[in-house]
Amino acid sequence: MTPSGSVDSSDLTMSGVMPVTFPAGETRLNSDTGAITGMITRPANTINTNVETSSNGIAFHQKMVNSIPVGVFTFADVTVQNGATLKIIGTAAVALVSQKHFVMSGLIEVRPMDGTGAICPPGNVVAGPGGSTGGAAGHGGPTSMSPLPGNGPGGGGAGVVSLMVQPSGGSGAGHAGGGGAASCGCYNGMAQLPGGGGIMFTNAPQGGSGGGGGGAAAGGGGGGSIQIDAAGVITIGDGTGLQGINAGGCGGQGANGGGGGGAGGRIFLEAPYVQIGAQGVLAANGGGGGGYASSTNYDGMAGVLGNTPAYGGGSSQFVSVSGNGGAGDSLAGTSAPACTTGCGPSPGLGGGGSAGRIVVNAAGTPAVNAQGILSPSVMSGAAAFGTTLVN
């Protein structure tokens, strides 16, 4: 196979690497240093940019691709057992390379998390590996501070806050589609308009952008970027439950002036043969916007392992309050209720983040089971099948 993207032919032919089975339980892989902790261990590289192979046969090096750092782990063969969870921590995007097969019956998490592996921890500004953080919250008072837009090329617009103002929300981040707009704030009956939803962009291997900061709460971080290459077969899911890769964005934090949702990240699979089994999932969904109702703060949901949207704070399948994240056939994050006359109807709510991108390259058409899930979907245009060159 001739690899592409963040992987070189040398990664598929280097010597000294060994087969690895990730057992049930949690294992954390650091895309910045190469360190692995949990059920499997590996020390950090001495020099991150050098190819270094540990005593248990796991190689790592970090490289730059389109000015984006990528941590590349190389194995002879990979099995992720049922019940295993691999969490990718660090700021660099990640590539997992198998010189034989990559059999996935567990879960790989590339959603935003902190160094302990906590997904979208409350109050922390985090992003997935290769993704961008949400904008910081604003606050009123004598030393008021304006909120900041989300980071990354599709960062959501910031809300508005100043002394004696009902703050506006932050808008959702863009990636494969646009981010949803936040609802306005209010001052003396006049609408205080937030920045707009983040724009669509393409910049592999960039992950999702961050949601805009609201007048009182931070935006959600963007989902991470992961590439998996195998010289043989990639198999996702064994049919016993939802298994696969979650590169969703975080929801905006809830407040009266909630944050915008982060955009979904990027998933890239490449092998001569790729199989998505029953209940095998590739998900890069956007996060929901932060909300506020009845004096209660509601954080937006993070992107889920499936094709249902991450609901905005206070929203549900039946009730639309804050903006929802993009998922399934719908790429764009939805907007919070728009301002009409004056400041109504619902000021201060965050917009939803866009879905991310999925690319699957194989020598022939990838085999996708009828119960397999790609979210965003192929129908949406943000999930695509390409061709792998095989010598």
C-alpha cells in the first residue's frame, strides 16, 4: 500500500515494531510525547521528532503536516478488544499505523479531554488532538471583559457583554458546514448581536474548531483528528454493540450568555480493505450550544458515538432551545432562536457546532454493513470514499 496524508511508506516498513493487543480497560496515548499509560505502557520519546521504538515494540515520532503537528504511532499489528477504550490526549493530531491489520472491537476517543482522560471536563478549556479550543467567557461588572471567539479556522463568533447588559451567547464552530448562530443579548430594549457562526473549511489534518465564548460561559472545544493506516485490513466493530471512533466536539458551557458548540473533528481510514461492521461507528459530530432556563445553566451535549445530534442546553428531540450540533445527514449546527423585535424571544443562548469530516480510502469500495454508521453521512457530502494505491 502507498499511504497518504500523515503517513509515509517508511512507517509501514520500519523494523523493530511488534504486534499489540489493547485489552479491556482504559489506555491513554499522548500524541505530543508518545507516552502510553493504562493497560499498555510506553515511555515518552527522548526527542519527539525522532523515530524511537520502545522495548515492547511501539514506535513513535512527531512530524509536521500542513503546519499541523501529528504524532505517529507504529505497530506490527493492532487488536483493540471488546471493552477497551483508547483515549488520545495531547494537542497534536494522531496517526495509528499497523504494518498488518487493525481490528477494532472497542472505542477510540478523540473528543476533547484533559490529561487525566476526562471528556469535556466542566470549566476546562480543552480541544481534541489536532483540534482547537473554544473561546473564553466574558463577564460583566466594573472590570467587564469581552468574550473571545473560538479558535481555529472555523471558530464561532463571540457574544457581547458589558456593564448592565443581558449578555448574548457564543456562536457554534464551523468545519464541514457552518456553525449555528447564537441568540442576541439585550440592553434597554435593543438587541446586542453576537458574532456569526463559524465558517466551513478544509485543511487536513486539522481537527474541529472551537465554539465562540458567550457573555458568561466558554465555548466548546473542537473534536480531534485521527488517521488509521493498515497494510492489510481495517475492521471497525464486531456487531456486539456500538464500537468505533468518536471525534465529536464539546458542547458550549451553560449560562445566561452560554457558549457555542465545538465542531466535530476528522477521521481518516486507509487500507487495501476496510470493513465497517454491524454497529461499527465513525462519528465526528458537532457539540450543542450552552443554554439557560428558569435560573439554571445547561451545558450543551458533546458529540455522541452515533448519528443523532448533540442537543443544545435545555433542548431535546422535542424542544428546541439552544442550537444543536451537526450530525448524520445535517452538517451545519443549528442556531439558537433569532432575535425578532427588540430582544426577544430567548436572549443569551449558544449556537451548535458543525459536523466534521470522514474519509475512507480502500483499494475497492469499503464494505459498510447496513447497521454500520458514518456520521456525518455519505449523503451529507462530508463523508467520502476514496482509492488506496496498492502495489
